[in-house]
Amino acid sequence: MLQNDKNMSLQSLESFCEEYIHLSHPDHPLLHKDHSPNSRVPCTNVLTFISQMLRMGDVSGIKRLMRLLVVGNPLGTGDDWTSRATDEIYQWNLKNFIEFSSDNAEFEFKAMCILFEKNGGGREFWIADSPDYPGIASRALSCYTIRNVMNIQPLVEKANSFILKMRKNKSSYWSQVHLFKETECNLDSIFPRSSFENLANLSIPSRLVVLDNIDTFGFFLLQTPKSEIKYLGFNNHESAEEILQSGIMTIADDPQRFLDQYAQSTLFKMCQEKGIEVKKSWKREKLLQILLEDDINFKKSFVDERKPALFCDNTREVISSLVNVAIRRKRLIQLLFCI
């Protein structure tokens, strides 16, 4: 499993692919075996690997990785748009516009932009919310402090020029997209101080999972995440391990609180899967009691198979505040797409 460690040596793309061959499509390394190659869903977290290749200056390796992800495109790879995009994004100098507390943030932002390119289309369209690339990037980077913002006006003008152009095409969608103002992106508007090292040490997909579930008392670490996270590349077993090691969450040894949230229909299905004869008319309390009586190890198996986890008390408030930080910073992130 890759770690967010700037001092580690970079493994080869070949060995990276080999490490996850058990999750890959039989004909297409790094693409998820349970999805059509055309969907371009990575079988594991590739963002950390792309970030590390950016740090090492391995642009050719990134291009090769991206070609592996788009090889299933029914229209072909065309003029190899991902390679051109990789060259452009690699050359971006974010420090001309924004200063983060860690240079990891710059590499991660570029890595996300490169990965977003697998779906094609111009980057100008990313300033819109569909797909919500700005929201993804803003949440992912919310754990870093922003020390300074500068030279934003040219980006404001570039973004507004594109919005006005799209409005001239009589697009009803773009008429609803607000023009940008430089004042939206000053330090007082975007909550610059928000560092949280525990979250920053997680991979981007794991960060997003944690932030997306902060309004709950806990969640299953081995559950399938939201589609926008899955399409970035997600490995739930590795994610579960790093989240638990971070100290942000802990396994719920007694999963009763999770079981109490299950609907009658879910418990009915679980009984059927175990071959227990039950009636649809039975209430959820009775179904749960039958499950517990049928297998004295039911709770242990439930924990092992699903990894129900609870937020630690000392992290919940901090992480919850980062959700608001991400919302306030989203407009700035949209402008950075216009570099």
C-alpha cells in the first residue's frame, strides 16, 4: 500500500500494476474487474501513485498510467489527450496563485486534475458543478492551511470570459452559473487555517470517505463509497487500514448500534442468506433476535466482514469544521482549474 511519504522511493508502474492484478480487469491492468473498461474505473487508489510520480518528475510514467485507464474508450485514445493534459498540468506553477502549508497539496491538486482528464472534455467546464470536480478537490485539500492567495484577477477574468461565452450560446445551464469575484477568494473568505495532520496523512479517497460520513455516528469501512469516489479509484481494504491507523476512527467491537439502524427488509434478507426460515410479517426486532440466536458468533462475523467504525471523540469536531472549510474554498478551487 502506498503511503503519502515524500521521501519514499517510487515503485515502477509495472510493479504497481502487478500488486493489484487480483483486482484488475483480466485484459486491462488497473481497470476495475467489476466495471466495463469504458467506464474507466481504477481498481485501486491511483492518486497517491500519481502524486508521487509528479514529485519525482516521472511525467512519462503518468502518461503510461493514464493510457491504461482510458484504453477502454470506445472511440479510442484519439490524439492521446491525457498525455497532452499531463504535460500542461505538470508545468502549472500553483505558487504563483496560492501557497499551501505543505507542498503535498500542490502535487495532490495536480494529481486530481490529471485523473479528472480521463473523462475527456475541456478543463473550462470544470468550473461548473457537474461533475463536481471543484467539490471533490476542495474537500480533499481542506486539511491543509492556505497561507496566501495572489494574482487571482487574471483567473477571474478567464473564468468569467468562458461563462459569458457559454451564455451567448443560449445555454440555460450557464445562465445559472455565477460570475466570479476576486473578493470571494481572499484569505478572510476561505478560512485559511484548517490544518489537520491526521486527515492529511490519509490518501485522498480515504479523506473523502471520512468527510462524507462525518454527519453519522460511524459507517462501514468496507462498504462501497459514493460513485464519485469510486470513479477516482478506491480500495476499501487499504482505506479501512489507513483510517484505523490514523486514529480518526476505531472499530465498534459491539456493532449493536449499527444493527439497530437496519431496516426490517435488510434483516429479512440476511436471515434468508443464512437459510433461516422467517416470515415477511415479522418485525425487525424479532428478525435481529433470531439472527443473534442462530449464530453466537454473528456479531464477530458482522464486524470482521463489514468493519463498522466509530469516530473518535477528539477528531469529530475538527473534521466536521473542515466540511465548512471545503464549502468556503470551492470557488477558489474552481478558479485554479483556469490556470
